[in-house]
Amino acid sequence: MFDNLLRPHIKKLQAYASARDEYQGNTGIFLDANENAIGSATYEAYNRYPDPQQKLLKQKIATIKKVKPENIFLGNGSDEAIDLLIRAFCEAQEDAIAILPPTYGMYEVSATINAVKVYQIPLTQLFQIDLEKLKTYFDKVKIIFICSPNNPTGNTIAEPDILYILEHFEGIVLLDEAYVDFCADKSWLSRLDKYPRLVIIQTFSKAWGMAALRLGMAFAHTELIAILNKIKSPYNINILTQNLALEALDNEAKMQEMVKVTIQQRELLKEKLKEIAYIEDVYPSEANFLLVKMKNPQEVFAYLLSKKIITRDRSKVAERAIRISIGTETENIALLQALRDYDNSLHHNKKV
Ligand SMILES: *Cc1c(COP(=O)(O)O)cnc(C)c1O
């Protein structure tokens, strides 16, 4: 199904068959993988290679997400899925991808590392897709990257635009749903069956609160997932991550509760930010951050930094804006206080 899109050498590639791929039983005398049979230099034993296909974890994710395990790829962060997708479909020095800036930086970085050309089709003033312009690139690119809710703007991308692309573009559509849990709109996961060239990525790094573990998910047609599995490194998800993710999935309620608190804090912070004089705009956000437009973003960023409050200066990609992640209630209060102090210092300086 993906033969005419795939790079020819990937099509021909025979995947590495790991020891644990060849024998899948749990019991026996394992003399197949050159592991240390005695134990580990740690208190707990980690001497055996983990399941290369993460079967238990995929089974559980499949149940929660209402897809089949064969529709799931797990990566060392969703960044791994982004990279593998480019490596599977884009020939170096020859193929291209399209990105819609301002957006997540890894699409361009991954493409550039792989010597794949990047066309930038900027979002409109309202941070929506410039469909007329994007259409003119349909026959020039292999993958279109759409991020919804978009990082760093925080808004969702209009559904009809995504539909149009899915129905008219003949390449791969990567829909990045890293922030979907914070969003009122539903995930596109339920429509996976309808669009075989749609790849949806989600992550354990944001709503699930497990960024340190590095675990990302890609959902797609079984044949496309098989391609990603063929080219991934064999044991890409370590056993600690697999086990902790299994544990976390039993605790979806905690994730939902954290999401709820984050959204409450986001809306509160947004209202309070709007009261500050030098802040020009707080963009609508369906994610766990706010993009804030102000008169002097670089100075504010530096001021906050001097108070050990670290935000993200996005003024080079989004006009006069810094991106602020939603913190705990206490952290958000400290942020607001610092921003008000800065405001006061402005007035004070004017008077002197
Ligand atoms: C944070 C983020 C990710 C997640 O990356 P991981 O590698 O899974 O931590 C993916 N896409 C976007 C847009 C993000 O902001």
C-alpha cells in the first residue's frame, strides 16, 4: 500500500531479527542474547533485554485508545516516530516535507538532519492553515506535518482543513496530537481506519507527566506501523519505561485530574495576564501553555530569567511572543507577581 511512497531501499530492507524476536517464550534457559546470566550491577536485575515489540504495553494502550495493537508504534519519545517517518519516506537530497510555522521545531530539525528539504507554509494571522498555498505543494512533498493543538500557538487547526488535506494530498499526513488531552476537540484516532496515510502521534510527556521516561506513540495503518517497526532500533523502549507506563495506564484518573487542574490554572492565568498593561494579547490555548504577546518580549523574558522563572522566548517565530507553560498554582502566582513587578518598574522608570 505504501510501496510507491517508500524509499526503495527501505522497501527491500530485511529487518534485524533480534534474539527476543526469534524466541518469544517467557521461560527457559536463555543462552541466545549474550546477556549476563548472573545478574546486574544494580540492586534489581535488569540483565535481560526488554520486549522489542512492547506487546503488553501496546495491548493496554490499544484498549484505552480503542485501536488495535497493530496500529501502534512506540518510540523513545514521539520524536523517534517523527524521525523514523522521515527516514522511511524521504530520500535525502531529493524529497521534501511541508511544515506550517510557527510550529514544533523537531519536524524541521529531523528533516534537515536527514538532508530532506523543508517547505515552510506559514499559518495565517489566526494561526490556521493557508490551504490555497499549501495545495500548491501537494505534489512536491512526501509528508505534511500538522500540529493540533499547535505548539507554540496553542490553538487547534480547523477540522475541514485537515479533512481537505487527508482527502486530496497523496502523501503522508502527520498529525501531532501531543496536547490533545488538554483540548476540547476529540482526537482523530477514531478516524484512523478511514485515512490510511494518516499518522497520529501522541506522547506520555505532557498530560501523563512522564517526560523523563521518553515514551511516544504513533498510530497509523498496520502496514505503516510495520514499516516503522522494521526500521526502529530493536530494543528502543527500555524495561523501566515499559513497566512504569503500564503502571501509569492503570492510573488514567490521575492523568485526567492533572489535566483538569492544568486547564483551570490556564484559564485563570490567562485572565490575570490580560490585566497587565504591557501584555497585548494572550492567545486562546487548548494546550498546557499560553502564548503571550507583549510590547517587549525579550526584556520580559530576561527579567523573568533573572528571577529564576524560565519561559520560552518565541519572538523570533511568533510576533513579540513568549510561551509560558502552565505551572502549579504557586508557580503561576509567582510568575504573575514577577510580571506585575516588571510592569511597576516600567512606570517607575518613566517617572524618573
Ligand atoms: C512536547 C511535544 C512532543 C513530544 O515529544 P516527546 O519526544 O514525546 O517528548 C511532540 N510534539 C509536540 C508538538 C510537542 O510539543
